[in-house]
Amino acid sequence: MKKSNKIAILSEHQEEIVEIAEIIKSITSHSYQIYDFNRVDECIEFCKNRRVDLLLAHTSSLDIILQQRESLPDKNLEFILFSSSSKEVESGQNIFNIGALDLFRYPFNRDEIEFKLNRYINEYKNMVKDYNRTQKQLDRVTRISDRQQSELKDLNNELDRYKHHLEDKVEEGLLEIKALNREIEDTQKEVIFTMGAIGESRSKETGNHVKRVAEYSYLLAVKYGLSEKEAEMLKQASPMHDIGKVAIPDRILNKPARFTEDEFILMQRHTEFGFEMLKHSTRELLKTASIVAYEHHEKWNGRGYPRGLKGDEIHIYGRITAIADVFDALGSDRVYKKGWEDERIFTLFREERGEHFDPKLVDLFFENLEDILAIRDRFVDDGTE
Amino acid sequence: MENLNITETKSTPKVELNSITNKHYFIGESYPENTKDFYAPIMIWLKEYLSELPSDIEAEFNFEIIYFNSSSSKALMDIFYLIDDYVADEEKSLSINWLYIEENEAAEEYGEEFAEDMECVPFNLVIKEEDE
């Protein structure tokens, strides 16, 4: 069953109410429920508490209706005015400007009232329906939007957490990689140093000999103009210059007397043995070591061994290690000899400039003598090594 | 009248409106760049279809919208209200099915809210098997 439309009728004159009510009751196409009021305050009070679809009011109540409409729950309550006589129509007042839907003039026309009421009620109902639907849509859309926004916020937060987690993990991983790299580098250095030390210990050289040769080589390499990377490489490789001595029998290596010619030839071959041991590696460091082992007994004038290379034919690594090794060997005590005095060594170096040694390196040696002697002091043989 | 078929895209649902079987489907996600443009031809089709549909023919509208943005929710409600009006005013035999998988709590809540707004048309919440 369809809901009936509620119409309030307001007039001081009961006979007007009765007349209009009779007309409305006779309308069959719509169902109307009528509430009638003689007093405007009662009518307003009623409209405040009940839903009313339309208000029909006498023109004499217009002012108070306009005043009170704002206080009603339905601020847009539609109203139609009616006048009890043609004289009562306000002179010059346009009823549509003040919000009334229409004006029913006296004498009332039944057909006009029926037609207009039905139309207004339909329009009004549709309007209300649309309004309510729009309100609901707005409400739903807002809630959906809110919900999606909060979901988005949650996702963003989660993403942030992941991002931080990931950053921490990457940081952790990098630190681990760095630590591992250091470990590898340290191990490599230690292995190489130990290899060098094996050669030295078998020939009863002191442990610090290789350290000093390494430091002298580094210093001379830098002063010569090699890159920091190359100088560092040479420093790490130079301890292996005598690694080939592991292939020389102890009885010859540590012979307290002079070598026979055959022994001397074999002894010289430690350069080739060292080269053979190291040359197969593709590692930069071991390649460097193989050059040092092979060429550290070559002489600038071409009278060295094993190949008798001359001048620039000798790799700079070989030339540098030669001067570093000889300087340290001459100055150190051995089982079979005392270490030379510095002045004697320096005299020899001056004599061997351009003979045994690269002249430029001899010059650099003297130019940096202070630093070289500082290295010797730092790694002095105190018998504990 | 001709059927209306719209292929699913990343941001628009598959739409199958069929005036022969009278079973209609909206399946997928709905967040079109221009929601009005997407739903306007659908509304036109539905209005024509519903006005021509005899009252004794049953028609079923199936919605399986996994995700929709807020302007799509307004467009969907426009469709629901349209269907509801045809049931209310002309007593047509229409029904709406709102399909969702059980885990999708949001879809269930949205369905419940839409159902509340319907005055005449049956608005059924249907749990869908996930592996269907």
C-alpha cells in the first residue's frame, strides 16, 4: 500500500478549511491525509514534530510562516497559499518570490486544486527521493573513500617498513661483504708474506729482511712515479723475490764456504725457479711477484742473471727490488759476515750507479735516504723475529 | 535489442548485458580514468532494456566487483537505484546478486550497505568459491 501524503491546512476560518478539505478528500488518484489548524502556533508545532509533505495556508499567515519555516526540521517545507476572497490577494506581492508554490484563489476550483496538488506532491516526492539517494550516495562514497584511504595509509606504512628493513639488510650485507673482503685481502697478504718468509728462513735470512725490502720497494716505487696501486702491489709482491730458493738444497743454500762454480750456477737459478712457480697465475699480485723473482738479480749494465737484461729491458719492479734487496743484504749481519758500515754501502752504490743499478733509482735512494733509514730503524733485527 | 559487451581492462570490469538470456554480468575491477564516460553507455542500455522488458520475464544482474574507486561506487549505486525503481514502479521481476569471495571482507561490507539502500529489488549477497 502506498503511503499517504500528509497535508496541513491552516486558516482562522474553519469553513475555509472544510471547503478545501472536501475537495482534497474527493481526489482518488492520490491518497491524502489532512491535518487542520486554526492557530498558526499549533500548526508550526505540529510541523516540528511530524513529517508533513505540504502546507496549505491562508495568506494572512504568510509572515509568520516565513519566520518559522527556518526552525522546522524540513527547512524547505513547501507551501501553497490560498485567499478567502479576491480582495485579499496582496497588492503587488509576487507569491513565487517569497517561496510559495502557488496561490489558490477564491472561489476554489476543484479541478485546479486536484491537478496542482498531484503535480506538486509528485515533484516533491521525487525531489525528496533524489535528495535522500544523493545523500546516501555521498555517505557511501565518502565511507568507501575513507576506507580506501586508510587502506592506502596502511599499505604505505608497510611499504615504509619494508623499505627500512631492506635498507638495513643491504647495509648489513655490505658490511659483511666489506669484512669478508678485508679477510680475503689480509689472508692473501699473509700467505704471500709467509711464502716469502719460507724462502728467507731456509737461507737463514732474518724475518725482518723481507719486511724492510717491501717497505724500501714501496718508497722507491712511489718516488719513481708509479701509481699508489702499483707501489702497493710491489710492496706485497717483493717479499717473494727469493721464493725460488725453496728449490735449492739446504747443503748448498746454507754452505758456509764459497760455492763451487756448479753450485753458484744452481744458486743463481733460484730466480728462474721462482718465476716458474709464479708465472702461471693470472692474479696481478702473483704476476708482479713472478717478475720480481725473475729479474731482481739483473743488472743495469747487462751483467746480471738469469737473462742478462740491460737498462730498461729490466722491468721497473726488478730494478727497484734489486736495489732494495742489495741495500738490506749488505747492511745486515750474516753467519758468515758482519754487516757493512753505511758509508761503505753508499760508496758502493755511487760506484754501481748505472752499473748494477738504475741510475735514476740510485739518485732517488740518496734523495730519500732519511726515509729509508727510518724504515731500517723501524724494522730493526732485534733477534725476536 | 543488441547485447552490450565490454572487454575487461586493468581498470574497468568486463560487462556483459544480454537481452536474450536476461542474465547480466559486471566482473572485475572498476577505477576508470573517466567513470562517467565508462558508465554512461551502460546506463543508456539499461534504461532502454528495462523499459522494454516485460514484467513476467525474470532478469538477473550479477556484480562481482573486486575493487572499485569512489566514483565507481556512485555509478554502481545509480545502476542499483535504476533497477530498484523499475521494481518499485513497474513491478518488474528483477534481482541483483553481489558476489564476493569470503576473504574479501570489504566487498561483503560494501554489499551489505548497498543492500540496505534497496527498497524493492532483492539484493542478494552471494559468497563465491575462490577456485571457481
